[in-house]
Amino acid sequence: MVSHVPFCTKGVALTLVLFINHYCSIAQSAGFEFGRITRSELEMKVYDRDTSAAAVVLNEFGESYIDDSDDLSLVLKYHVKIKILKKAGLNQGDFSIFLRKINGKSELVRSVTGSTFNLENGLIRESRLDSKSVYKEDKGKFYDYVKFAVPNVRVGSVIEVEYLLESPFIRNFRKWEFQSDIPKVYSEFWARMPANFRYDVLLRGFLRLTKNENNVVRNCYDPSGASAADCIQLTCAIKDIPAFKEEEYMTARSNFLSSVSFELAEVVHFDGHKDKLTREWKDVEDELRKDPKFGSQLKRGGDIMDRHLEQVLAGETDPLKKAQKIYNFIRSRYRWNEVYGEYSEFGIKKAFDSQVGNVGDINLSLIAALKYAGLSVEPLLLSTRENGLINELNPVLSEYNYVIAKLNINNKIYLLDATDDFLPFGLIPERCLNGKGRVLGEKESYWYEVKAPEREKSVSIQNLRLESDGFIRGTINNTYAGYDAVKERKKLFTSGNQKDYIDQTFNKGDLINVKEFQIENADDDGLPFVLKLEIEFDAVGGLQGDFLLNPFIRDRWVSNPFKSSERLYPVDFGVPVEEVVVLNLEYPDTYDIVGTPPKLGLALPNSGGRYIFNLQHNGKLLTMNSSLLIGKTVFSSEEYHFLKELFNQVVATQQTNLLFKKK
């Protein structure tokens, strides 16, 4: 039997066919022998491929198969050997195994074997794990942990652990993660699947498989004792695996960690009938529409909000203004309890009365209210940035953890989320900016790309003068728009009052004395947040000779966020960025500025962004314009070097001091 196994690589779904290499009555020898520690492994001081590594996996092997004896269970055999290189790697001797439990069924760990090997007086000494040191920690209704620590771990040790994990949940093989926080010399995984079980296999990450083989194992699955089925054994491995390092501007770790996972799609029984387990979107749509915590809630707008909405919408006929009033009403009505979820937690009637709810309670209330007002609105299901990307191949509702409103007025789309008091109409939280979401339309569902409707934008106009006492005095007018305006309003709110906000923003760290200030549009989130300051600060400690001065008074880039020489996964800003600084600085005509930096104009490929810098002076007035724009939110690994070089130039420019030389 040839199995068709869909793969998902770099977020793109591909369908591959497993070509059977050969037939074998039993699988080839599995893994590596326990306790075969070499002197060279114990004498190893550093891992040549990553000299900074605190520890390295020397070998790792896993084998998963369905045990057909008695009740069906999914078995994972796990075996790992780790070298400790530095003190920071000592925690590799602490093991914590996640176990699921649902409806009275639970996973369990057995046959735990562990040893630590050390070189003592020229001899290899083994310290074995005491079975009494293996214990289970109950973490509530849905999961437990089995924990243990191998003994006598120190720098130079080699740790070896082996165990069996049994699971009653045969729909999902345990995900195999090739990458971890430490590098691996080699990692290999076998999955033996009965040929009458069709699994969807998902491969994530950016590392290429060193080994990718598929064999048939004869008569390996016989649950009834009467009819035996062959199995397909998938073997995949990677060698010389780098440690996974989280960097700036990336989404969930799970999106990029090289791994392979499985989901049961169909079972063909021995009598010929089939159980199709992978659902289609039409099935999921019907389920959602009938679900009492989702679709049923969307029909209750009139039941719970009619009187309130009549007051809110009294005399209003413009659809956009109606939507804005409803959005502001729902947003001010609720307090979000910080719980995610696309389903209503309490039911929107109870949540509306208590004025507290999860994401589902609040945004389903918003959608229900907009529907009740006769507006064209649909729920949009998505996964947050921290939750990971959605697999577009098959509908798996457990991958979603959020719902927002998709509103259509006069052929313009507005995405709405009423969980955040500081988000203006049409702006959604940055946590929601994570690729595509699924819209539950009136007739059928469809994919929709969730993008930031606005930028993080700040414009600073600085009119300053350097006076004879060495102080710089003048005015700074900062205008924040889009997501930057949201951030500043949140800062102001958490500060308690405007004076504390100014003190925390300027006076504490910048040595800038704000003499007077004015804040505009603090409560009107439909307008930019404007901050007007009259400031002074001691720039050079008195004008008595030559001195250096950085024209970027504050908020400059002090380091490049992109430090790696290579990057395997995309850079994801989430939101476009625009930063503009305009400086007009008067200085005494008894000084000249020597060696001013040249004009700079850099542009990223594919309209990704640009940086423009220009500085001029005429003996009394210095004028500077600096403009950074990141217009595209996602940059591929191929574009990484261009982005890194742009920020190298930005940092170098903004860290350059000007030499003021006395005439």
C-alpha cells in the first residue's frame, strides 16, 4: 500500500507520496545501545560546531508505534545522550515529561532508565537513577508531568536517559522536535503506522532532513488476532542540528522549530468500512453555527442589548457611525478577563450583565450587536502570534484561540476587537497579526489575510538652541499615530496622571528637565496623541572649548536588533514602522561643526523600507532630517542581510557625535 502523506514546510502545504523503498519482515535495528560511552565523549571540552554551547545532544532516538495488545495504545520509545560542557548546561540533567489526560484517560511513563557517566581517576564511573526519584506531578484536569533528575551531574558528564511513554490517544503521534535550546549531533525518529491508518504528517522548520526513508513492515498490526496488516515505517533524521535561538521580531517558537507531527486522518477497518477523521470546512462551519457557545450566541444581540442599542443608535442612520457607536459601547461595557478563546466562556447574556468576559464573550457580543443593527459583519477566527501559525491543510479548531469581527461597510473592510480600551475603531491588537484567519461567512467560510491597518508612527519636531552656559533649551513636539498612539495612551493610563507620565518618560532616564508640557487628544483615540514639551538639559557642561554632541537627543537606535550572521526564519515586525526626527538646533556662531556625516539614502528590496538622513549647517543653525520606514512587515531569510545592513547604517548614523570646534 502506498500512503499519500501531506507535508507542511515553511508554512506551505505540499502533498508528497511516500515511495516504498523496500519490504522487510521486521524493522532495521533501532537506535543505539544504552551505556556505550566512549572516553573521547567524556574528555570532550567543547562542541566544535558551536563553541558557545553549554551542552550538546550526542545522539537522540525515538520510535513510535501502535501497540495492538488489549486496548490500543500509542507507544513512544525515547533515548537520548547528552554531553555537559559548561555550568549553564547542568540543568540538562533535569527531565520533565508532559502527559495529557482527558475524560478519564491519561498518558503514562514507564521503564525509566537514567545514568550519569563521569571520568574519575582515568576510569569511567556510572551513577544510576534511582527509580524512587521518578515522580508524577499533578497539574490539574488536563495534564500531568513526570519528573526526575539524573544523579551526580557536573561539567564534563555524559547523561543518558531512556523511557517508554504510552498514550491512549492514537490520533496523534507525539510530536518529534529535532531542535531544542542546545545543539544536537544527531536526532532520528521512526514512526510505524498501520497501512490501514492514514496519518497526515506535518514537517515544520527550515532544516533539511538528512534521512527520509519509508519501508513496509509485514504483518506488524493485528489487533483482532485474526487479520494482520502491514505497516509503513517512516524514518527521518537530521544531523549537525544547530540550537534554536529566539531572536528579535519573530512569532511563536513552534512556527520555526524543526519538528515532525502526525494527525490521524482516516482508518480503513478490516471489514472494508472507513472512518474519515479529518474534517472538511463545511463540517466545521456547521458545527460552529450550531455550537451553543459560538453560533447560538451570535443570534442573541436583540435579546440582551436591544434597549441599550436603541439608546446608543438613537437618530443615527449612517452605517459607519452606527458601527463606531456600537464598538465604543461594547468596548466601554466590558472588562476583558485576560482569557483567550474563540468561544464564549460565560454566554454573552451573563457576560453582558456582569460586564466581564473572555475574548469570545466580548467579540461575539460585538458581532451580535452589529448584526442586530443590520450591518454586514462576520466572525473571523485566528491564532495569536504567541499561539503559532494555523495549518491551512485541514481544519483543526484547537489551533485557533481568538475571534474578532470582520465588518464590511461600503466595500471597505474594518477588523474590530473590543477587548482593549485603548484600541480605536478599525485597529486590532498586535497579538492578532499572525497571517491568515478563517472567516465564518453567511454561506461558507474562507481565508482572510490579517494585516495591520496602520503603522507604528512617531514624528518628532525639535526646535532647540545651544546656549553659552552649555545647556540646550527649546521645544519638542512629538506626534504619535496608529499603534504608537495606543502605546502612549497606555503609558499615560498606567502612570496615573500626566505629571507622572512625563516624569517616567523623560525626567528619570534622559536627564532632560521638562519645564512645561501639554498633552493633546489623550482621550480621543480617533486622533493622534500629541505631546508638546518645553525642555532644557546640560549638553556639554559649559562652553569652554571643543566638544562632542549627538544630534539625536533621545530615542535613538543604540544597537542593531539583528545580530546573527544568518537567519533561517523570517523577520516579522507585525506592524509597519515609521520614525521621523526633524531637528533645528541653533548654536553660537563662535563654533564650527567639523566632519559632518554625509547624506544617506538606503532602500530595501521589494519596497520593504528605507532610511533617509540629511544634516546641514550654516555656522549658526544645524538642520537634521532622519526618516526610517519599515513598510513591509515580514522579511524572508533571503532578505535578512539587506535588513541587517540597513539597521547597521541606522545605528552607525544615530550613534555619530558631531565635533563642535571653537573658532
